[in-house]
Amino acid sequence: MSGPRDDDPRPGVILAPRRGPALGERPPGANDAGRSARSEYRRRREQDRQNIRRYLHWTLPLAVVGPVGVYLAARFAVTAFNHWFEHGFGLRTSAATQVVSRAPVGGHEANVLALLVACFVAIALARAFWGPREETGAWRKGAEGEERLGRRLQKLEQHGFRVLHDRLVPGSQANVDHLVIGPTGVFAVDAKNYSGKLTLSKGTLWHGRHPLTKTLAVTRWEAERVSQSLSGPLVGESPDVKPVMCVLGAELPRHRFEIDGVRVISGGRRLVRDIENRRAVLSSEAVNGLMELAAHSLPPAAP
């Protein structure tokens, strides 16, 4: 790696030979945000549809017979209740021997009640048999979050940054959602499209009752592996790749904070501002060199 030039006025700025795509050219993978998550969602959705067709021979009769049986059972229960009520629920007391002239639940009311219960059961069975699976929906939600954040990060290119999306971590099946390379450094961004509220407690980050200790560790590990991959004759030693978790949708205790070595930021706009406002540490030549190396050493996660 070549050191800073004598005529470079910026102290500590890393320079490298100008190589790779020309400035202004869209980097490889510019439109690939969320591609592997979207592909996994489609695979799971198709698998769910195949399972629906495979088991339709018994789920369909059960979805029909079940509500009918519930309707008949509800009518029987109402009839039995009326009978017991009229006879004092079987109590042999002077007060209970008086026969009630009218049943508490009439025929029309009994039909309506039984139909409501049957409809509820029919809807529950239909959702259980043919409705979207929660795990499948989570992949769709994750893909949407990565796509939305990818569009936001792409705007950084107007300010000398380069962005890669959805890249494989070398030696694993994990992927980096977004890799940002620019004047202020290199950032491995993990997009999390959560709902609800995240809290800080017992030294870690929580999503509801679930600690995110492992998620933060994976984000940090991915950044370390990317850093190891970005070393070569064009850039010299491995650059410092900063792990970032960008939370979309969920409420955070603070807009920006660091925990377990990971920068946690709420929303894409704050992430872009946070990256832009840091001190410059890379020249445009170094950015291009790192971009070329990243495009070569970090293949797309989805074909």
C-alpha cells in the first residue's frame, strides 16, 4: 500500500492507485439489495403452496366438516342449557321446582350463536391450513427492509461513496446486507426490519423477550470477515470495517448507540447522516481500490 503523498493536505488519509470502475459509474450489485432474502421468501412461499396442494385431500374435508360439527355441537349445547335452565339445573329445592315458562336462548338466537362459533372455527382452520406461514412472512419483511434501505444508501454515491448489496461472507453461507465504502470508511450494514420496541437491559439489546446478543455477535463477525477479505496489493493491510445494525420499523431506546462493538442506528436517514458526518479517512483512489477488491472477493449472495 502506498503511503500518503507529500502534496496531500489531509493527514492520515489512505491513498491507493486509482483502479476499478470510474467515478460516477454504478458499482456491481447496485440493484441487488435484498435479493437473496427475496429469493428465499419465494422459495419458501412456493414450498408452502406445494404443501397446501399435497395435503389438500384431508385439509379440505376437515375445513368443511369441522365447522359443521362445531355448529351441531353448539346447537346441542344451547338446547341442553335451555333444558337444564328450565328444570333448575337439576337442583331439588323448592325454589328450583318452579318451571320457567320461556327458554333463556331462543331458536333464532341459538342459530346465530352456533353460526358465529362455526364461522370462527372455519376461519381459524383456513388460516392454519392455507394461510401464510409466519417464517415465510418474516423473509418477505426482511427483503422489503433491505430493499428500502438499499435505495436510501444508494444516494451516498452522489458524495463519493460506493455501495454493494447482498454479498456473501467468505467461507460461510452468511451475507452482508449492505457494504458501504467511502471517504469516511468502510461499513458492513445489517438491516433489521423489526416491529414493536427494542430495549436495553442486562448489558444487551432485546427485541421483546428475545435477547439480540447472538445477532450483534454475527454482525460483528461479518464485519471482521469482510475486513480480512479486503486486503491486497491495491490497498495494503485490511481496513477497519465498522459493523452497523440499522433497525427499521421498531422503536429504539436511543436513535444511535453502540453495544457489543456494533453501532445501532434507527432508520435509513439517520444511518446515511451518520456515515456522511464522520471524519474522512480514505481518498477517492482508496475507495475505488477497495470497491474493486470487494466486488471480486465478496460474490453476490444470490445468483
